[in-house]
Amino acid sequence: MPRAQEAMRGIVILRRVLATIPLMLGVAVVVFVIMRAIPGDPVDIIIGQGGTATQQELDLLRREFHLDRPLHEQLMLFLGDLSRGDLGLSFVKRRPVASILLEALPATIELAMASLFLSVLFGIPLGIYAAVRQSSLVDRISMAGAFLGISMPPFWLGIVAILLLSVRLGWFPTSGRVSLGVLLEPVTGFYLLDSVLTGNWAALWDVLRHLFLPALTLSVGIMAVVARVMRSSMIEVLRENYVTTARAKGLHERTVVLRHALRNALIPTITVVGLQMGVLLGGNMVVETVFGWPGMGRLVVAAIFSRDYPVIQGGVMLYTFIFVIVNLMVDVLYTYINPRVQL
Amino acid sequence: MIQAMVGAQEAAAVTARRPLRFACRLLGHPSAALGFVILCVFGVLALSANLVAPFDPNEAHLLDRLSPPTWLSHGGSGYLLGTDQLGRDIFSRIVYGTRVSLLIGLLSVSISMIVGLALGTCAGFYRGWFDALVSRFADLLMAFPYLIFAIGMMAVIGPGFWNLVLALSFKGWVEFFRLVRGETLAQQCREYVEAARAMGASSGRIIGRHILPNIIHTSIVLATLRMGYFIVLEASLSYLGLGVPPRIPAWGSMVADGNEVLFSAWWVSTFPGLAIAALVLAVNLLGEGVREILDPRLRIG
């Protein structure tokens, strides 16, 4: 039977993977339509920054950006380019948007992963503890803290963190990914990984110090949500019959909670973590701006001010694709944790 | 069937009496009452901003630039929370900024809720191609991270009050739609709907008079819980310079102004940020209270 179950799971996962293709196509169309709502001609914007141009140059630019074709042809060309991983040329840098974004991607992913790690590392144990010791002082304080955490705008939290921990106490640097004097050989673009791979421990320490504050800022809201959901689902699971049975067998409370209840209580938490990835990616843009973190978010925000629409368009699309893929991964992970689930 | 009809009439009577009972229970709920009181304070500030604020929010006192709050030991003269780079009174700007945050939060949540209710009940009631079309579009919008969608949209349509409302509610209705559609589907097989249909009630009447009163409370809960998030989104957009035009004081853009002078004048960005946190906290406290009273089983993060 287990083999049949494996096969079923394979089919279910495959179907879910295939379903993301029309979704991503739809996302691309929506982005295309919204971006075409820009008042005026994009070429005017490019010229507006570069000074004067002759009619010939204008026509050339229009052709370069396919602006001389009808709208439906533009859409087809756009989708065709997209399928080859071509996101067009930046108006300002005159370089492919895809390579500009990909250069900044490791910084963004490193920050996102670090904050996800922090939120899960603290959120889950806090939620479990609060559920097991319901109405205790720790429970009350941590849940009140979680409530505060949900209510604070991340950009302000980042500013307060900089003021207190960087300026006042001088524990952390205020911005950037690595100090100017630190030499780090780029291997993967993920500085943490690079410093470990090259055995550069001084750089690792420096990178960690730079990473900590933005990651913490970004993680507070998610940590709070994770702790709250973990607590409520753990309380629910602890009331189940099988938990009572486990207790009646004389098992240690720690075993009951961690070996019997945890797995089921984790299911809602994982769903919520998946949903929070959207918040994480959005917050990422803001927090990168606060901390001068050289990732995709800061790039897109800068592009907004220079009206570099291809970069904005590519950035929005890349962020959304990451979100879709993360949700797909969460769903797949789900089938392993909860075998009853049907996608 | 007659029983079912009597049941429906009773339910309607209960709904009519509900607001008062609901208000009493809300005020009896300690954290909800606290949230309600803070929210009322902000509401009064917004309404009477011209009376409360000691200065015009855009009045520049160039001789008193970056003056510290009066209560600090080295405090300047006459500015409760200090001044910014242009010498504008921060307290007055915060008072006026309440209007933007509250109005945009309220408007975009209300629009999202109304659109979600209208589309959700119709999709759940009529099914068919309309349901399929709207549901697929909703799925599409769900695929975007919220803030990123709003940022992309604001980048295209440009800053402005109504543009902000549009960018926030363009995706905001989706959650309401999904909730309402599901509830409508569930209600449709209930006896009271069947009874109304047997009595010859039109579809519009069944939706408006019978289904809607039975499902609206979940949307109200979702709306109160979401409003805080909408306020944070608005503040984030303003922080990035994508909010209302610069001449209107908004908390998010005030925090951004203070970013430049963070090391010399911490008060410029600290107090507007504190105002955002207090307002969102109040709304969230109220939202939790409303949820516990109206629909304790509803699970919305």
C-alpha cells in the first residue's frame, strides 16, 4: 500500500506544479496590463532623462521597446521574451533587467531566509511554551508582545532598532551588507555562505553583524504571527483524545508535547508561514530601504524614482514568482507532514 | 417549512436588536474597550485637527529647524514634540496626519468589503461562468504579495489620495470575496433559503434580505482585523514616497523625512512612527474583540 500512496502523492504534487504555469502566465498578463496604464509614452520618459532627441532616435527607441506594434502583439512579444528569461532593458542603466535583478537576488534571499529562520527559531518554541503553560506570566507577556509585534510597522521598527542598538549602543552597523574594509571573495553571492566557503571567519562575523538587525526587524511581525498560531493550534491539539491516551500511558509530558502533539500542531503553523511569505517579501522591500541593504527591494524602490519601468515590472514579477514558488513548496511540504491532505 | 420561516423571522428580529447588545458586549471586553477608546481619541483628533494643532502643519519656522521637544533638558521653546528640517511642528503634523491614516484605512477597507460582498454573494448564489471568471481573477490577484502589488500599482498611477485607496482596494476585495463566496455556498442549502424561494422571493431579495444578514458578521470581523494592516500598508507606501502628495502630512512620509536626520534629531521619525503603532494597535485590539464576540471560531491570522 505505501507504494500506491507514494504514487498518489506524486500525482498530486505534479498536478499542483502544473497548476502554477497558468497562474504565472496570468500574473505576467496582469503586470503587463497594469504597466501599460502608465500615462504617456515610456519613450518620452527615457528622453525626458537624457535630454533632447531627434524624431529618428525616437522611432528607433520605440522600435527597440516594441512600442510601434499593436498592444496584443506587444503582449505576445512580452510573454515570448519572458519565457526565455528576458525581462527587457533598463531605461536608465541600459542593461538587461534580468541580470540587474539577479545580481541583487542573493542579498534579498539571504535577508529573507535569515528573518524566516529567526521567526521560526523563536516563534515556534514561544508558542509551544505559551500553550503548555497557558495563562502563566510567560504566556501573557509573550502574547502581549506578539500583539505589539503585529501592530508595528517594520520600517519604524528598523529605525528604532538603528537608533537604540546601532547609534546609542554601537553594537551593530547601521547599514550595508559588509564593512568597507572587509575583503570577501564572491563565490555564490550569499555572503554568509561565501565567508564560510572561503574560511574567512573575520568576514563571517562582520556579515552576521550586518545581517542581524535587518533580519530581526523583518522577522518581528512574522515571529509574532507564528507564535500566536502555534499557541492556539497546540492548545487545540492538546485537547485531542490521542494526547490524553499518550498521557494515560504514563509518558512524560515533554514526550507527549514534542513527539505526539507537535506534528499535528505544526500543520496550521506551516500554512501561516507560507501565507506570511507575502508579508515577508513586501516588508523586505521596505526594510532594505531602511538599512541600505543592496537587494532587489532597494533596486525596485530606486527604479520607481527614476521611473525605470522595466526594472519595476521585472521586480514585481520576480517577487511574485518567488511568492508563488514558495507557496508551492509549502503545499508540497504539507503532504509530507500531513498524509491525509489532498491538494 | 413554516417552522423554518418562523425561524428566519426570529433571526431577523435578533439581527435588528443586535447592534445595541453588540456595543454593550464590546465595551465589556477589556482589550476591545481599550482599543475602542484609543481609536475614539484618534477619531476626535482627526475631526478637530484645526482646533487641537497649535500650528499649521505646513508652516515652516526656519529659525527653529530641528528644535528638540520642549520636555527634553535641552528642549526648544514651544514645540511639544519638536520640529523637523523645515521647522514644522511635529505634533501638529501628527494631528493632521491622523486624517490620512484613518480615512485611507476606513475607505479602502469599506470598498474592499462592499466589492467582496457584492461579488462573493453573486458568485456563490448564481455560480456558473460569473463565479468561474471572478474566482480565477481572485486567484490571480492572490498570487501577488500585497505590498509589492500596491507598490507596482502606485509606481504606475502616481501618488495621490484616491490612487492610494485604489491601489489598496484593488487587491483588498479578494479576501472578502473568498470568505463571502464560501459562506454563501454554505447558506444556500439551508432551509430558510429554500423557504424564501418557495414563497416566490426574487433572487435579489433572497441575497439581500436572507443570505446577507446571515453572513455579514464574518465580513465585519475580517474588516476590523484587516484595517490595521491597511493602515500599515498606507504608511509603508508613504514611507517609500508613494503615498499622498508631500504637502499633505502623512505619518509614513514623516518617518521618511526623519530618516535623513536620524543621528542628530531622533524625534523627527520616532513620534510619527509611534502614532502609527498606537493606531494600528488600537484597531487590532478592537478587531480581536469583535472577532471574539461575533465569531469565536473564525480563524484569521
